[in-house]
Amino acid sequence: DAGITQSPRHKVTETGTPVTLRCHQTENHRYMYWYRQDPGHGLRLIHYSYGVKDTDKGEVSDGYSVSRSKTEDFLLTLESATSSQTSVYFCAINPGQGGYTFGSGTRLTVV
Amino acid sequence: QKEVEQNSGPLSVPEGAIASLNCTYSDRGSQSFFWYRQYSGKSPELIMSIYSNGDKEDGRFTAQLNKASQYVSLLIRDSQPSDSATYLCAVTEGTGGFKTIFGAGTRLFVKA
């Protein structure tokens, strides 16, 4: 989507390894979000940020950490990946009209 | 636990028909309501937002909100095969998209 990119698009990693997903926006929005999407559960909020170095937990934050050192970048880290963290991860920004613009997603498989 | 409920479907309608998608939510303090469309393997795309009771129309789409009954619906008129997708209902407490809660989505198939 225009103005927001995620990397990598796909990743396979082994159980117990750390993994970092990156979200980059070019539109200077204050709020950024990380969601995971799993069949039957819809999108669930992991962490969100409301400014540089300002972050807070969502409903499924266990096992995840985030960092935001610059307005444009929001990083999601799985400290020690587990099979239950196999999912599709979406980053989102709030352009101000109330709804989100999502990145293209990262499909993560933990083996 | 705040919840947003949707029928998972699939909902199957013939081309040209009206597709009706429904959503209920548990938090009476919710103020903003959204519908997203998600094609298979793609990211969700915002298609409608509604903030007050009643109907809001945008092209072939109409969103309906009833806060007293805590439901929001999406009508798609003149359904096309290209409308086949999963539709996500989303609800938030305020107007800034803060901590939005998503339903699991309804799969829609439009048969040509």
C-alpha cells in the first residue's frame, strides 16, 4: 500500500531464534500498529505506538517487543520464536480519517 | 473482553444480487465503525466508515449502524464476482482509530 511497507514479505525461522519484522512509513503518521491475523481469530493487536519511543501493549503482546526510534520505522521483535507465533503479521497506520491503512503483510512460519 | 462478532460464512449470492453482511459488537462505548475488504493473500482495505446511527452510502456500498442494538451491517448492491472477498467489521472506542477491534470476517462469494 502507498506509504507503508513491510519487510520481509515471507520468513521461515526455527523455534527459539529471534526474529525482527520491520514496518516503514513515509507519511509521518503518529500512530502505528502491529497486528497478527490467524484463521478464526481475525486481526489481533500486538503492540502499538503513539510516537517516537512511545509504545504500549495490545491484547496478544506476550512474546513480542517493539521499538520506535524514528517516526517512520516501527519494529516488531519475537524474542524467541515459537510455533504459536506462526501467523501473518500486518503493520498499520492511521491516516486520520479513523480507519487504517495496512502494509502488505509478513507471512512468518516458525518450524 | 470486548468482542466483535461476524458470521464466518461463506455467504454466496448470485451476480447482480444484494449481499448483506452483519456484525455485532459488545462495547456500548464504541464510537467508530469500519468495514474492510480483504482479498485472499492480500491486506485489508478500508471501504466504509460510519460514526452515527443510520445509513451511509458510497457507490454500491451502504453501511448501516444501530447503536441501540449494537449492530452494524454492510449492503453491497449489484454484487459482482470481483466483490468476492472476506469482509472485516472493525469497531473502535474513539474517532482516532485507537485500539480497533476486528471481527474474524465473513467470506463472500459472488457467483457469475
